Amino acid sequence: MTKLPPGPTTPRFVQAVYALTQPNRGIPRMRERYGDAFTVDVPVFGNALVISDPGEIRQLFQTSSDIAENVEPNLGRILGPGSMFALKGEAHRAQRKLLVPPFHGRKLAAFERIVEDEAVREMATWPQGTPFPVMPSTMRITLNAILRAVFGAEGAEFDELRDLLPEMVRVGSRIVSLPIPGRPMPRWTPWGRYRALRREYDAIIDRLIDKATDLDDRDDVLSMLVQSRYDDGSAMARSEIADQLLALLAAGHETTATTLAWTVERLRRRPRILRDLVREHDEGGKALREASIIETQRVRPVIDFVGRNIRVDDFELGRWVVPKGYNVLVSIAILHADPAVFPNPRAFDPSRFVGTRPDLYQWIPFGGGTRRCIGAAFATMEMNVVLRTLLRDHTLVPTSEPSERWHSRGVASAPAKGGLAVVYRRTAGAVPSSTESTMGAQS
């Protein structure tokens, strides 16, 4: 028999505006009113159970996909039916088996130089001593890095994708939480615009696959996907390759770039931590740097929800009995702000992760279980290399300004001012003493 917690009873549209368009406000306020679990009724997802208890999250992530599959609907409706977001069951497991190797081990280490090259190139354009939003730069760094990792050497198609993908991400983010019309829409509508962009993207990928012939001399992701084979010996279809690459290119680079912008925003408001990071870098260390990235993902998760769709009758999830067809949404923001899980959760304190790794059922910016982001290791490497390069080549000036507000970009939540930064090149001499002062901590 169904057993669910209470939740707001306002109309679906009102709940959507309150919960989904107010990053870091709507859902936490519901937690204050209803507790660590409640029900919502919002567009696209419909009736859903929101949970944040670590034990219930662990159970959900460990449950077989035959019982709790990927949340419906999901990003597959934008990225394509062959993307990891859309695939289920055995098809998902088979694709994951093919896609994991390029982003781990020796392959991952080889991509570090690409990321550093892009970071150095972009940071060389930064103004000195003048405030500027860092997020456009982190967007370019992560997009160029993933393009090079996926396609290898630059070329005409590389340039076309570099221009096309930011617009695809922008338009796709606008419509991802909206119902998609069942009929073709005019090009001037967001849906029509996205379909037109997708046609351009497919044509470019088709040309790139045609060119991927000299595979012995290539070590990029595209060549590996073209050569990959399922257990039955069959190759990936072109449409599958196109969908998977779009998921890697679009979904991956924006979330990583946004986290980097939040990292800059957080560190500028923690001058002691910032000085310790510089000292650690100069001494050849990395523990605090890695912990700072983890802590940024805890206090400023750019994606608020991961979820599952219940496929069986009356699924017992901790205290609740969830009916078939219900979505269960895990609130990352509520979990990460739970004082029972992270003491003094509002404080930006990387030391909580120095010398220890986070519990992957309590710290979940990449999701969890069998659907944990396959690009998590690549994204972590990328953020580490970009921050290392910044600390090596620039002095990041602290600030006493208030924290930047959360701004919803549709899929991700970014700092409202783009992670405003002031930097000086370390080779240019000493930074003015006024920037060296110790300022009070802000949340």
C-alpha cells in the first residue's frame, strides 16, 4: 500500500516556479517545512517523491535497474535516444562498457596536457587588476578541451562545433524542463531552433565519422568509439555515436565550467584558504587543492536533482512505499547541507576532505549507482588542472564582497555574476599589499 510523505498542495505550475526557478531556495524551504522527504507535483516530472536521507539514497542507488530505472523524462529527450541518459537496462550497460575506457587510466592522464594547454591559452587573455567574470573563460577552456579529447587535432569541423555547441547548450537548457511538442515547431521557437541546431550537429558528426579512417594513428574518443564493438561483435551505429558524443560535449563541459566558476567565487571569499593553496602548490602538494574542488561541489552543486523512476508496484524505500510510475528525486542540495552528514554545512571548509575521500552516497554531484556520470574522472581531472594552472600563473585577489547569488541556467545553477575575478600574473611582480589583507569569512 502506498505510503508517501506530505508536500505542498499548490497547483503544479506554482510548485514549479517556486521549486525549480529559485536555485538553492525553493527546495530547501520545503525541507524546512516538511522534513527530509516530501512530495511535489511539477511539470514534466509530475508527482514525485523528494528524498535526502543518506540511507534511503544508498538504497535507491543500489536498487536494480529492473526496479528503479533512470528518472523519466530525462536529458535523453534533448540529447537523443542513443545517449547514456536515454538508454535503459542492458542497452545502458552495454554502452557504458564501451564509453568508460576513454575516460580512465592511461587515457585520462594523456588528456591532462590538453586541458593545461587550453587553460594557459585562455588565461593569457585575462585582464590584470580589473574585475571580470571567469565563467566565459572556463566555458571556453572546458569546451575546447573536450573537443580536442573527443576529436583529436583541430580542423574545420572542430571550429564549427566550437561555434555550434554553446548555442545548443543554451537553447537546450531552456527547453529541457518544458513539455516538448509532438509536432514540428517553427524555427523561431526554442524547440524549432534546437531541432535546426541538432541537424547541423548531426551533419558535422557524419562528416567526422567519414574521415575517421586512419585509426591506427589516432587516440581520440571518436576513433575509439568507431573501433569499439559490443559483445556480439557489432559496431555502434552512427546515430548512437552522435548521441553519445553530444552528451559528452554538451552535458560535460557546462557543468565542469560552472563548478570552476563557483570555485573561484568561493576561494576569493576565503583568503586564508587561498594563501594556503598557493603555498601548497609552490611546495608541490595537491591535497588541499583537490579537497577545495570537492568542497565547492558540496556547497555549490550545479545540478540539484538526480532520480529514478519506479517500475514495480509498491516499492519499499526506507520509510516509504512508492507506487509504480512515480519518480523519486534525490535532492543534492538538501543532502549536502545536512548538518548530520556534514557538520557546520554552510561553512566552506575544504579541510573536511583533506586526506579522505567523500562517501559517494553522501556527496553526489555526479549522481550515483549504475548511472553515476561516466565523465566524473575526466571532469575531476579537468577542474584540478585548471585550478593548478591558475594558482601557478596568477594571483587571485580576495574580496570582501557578498557571495554571488545562484542563477539558474536551466540545467545548471551558476554564480549570478559569472564568478567575478581579479587577477595579477605572478610573473609580473608583487600584488599590491591591500589584496593581501585577511578578510572575514562569508558563507
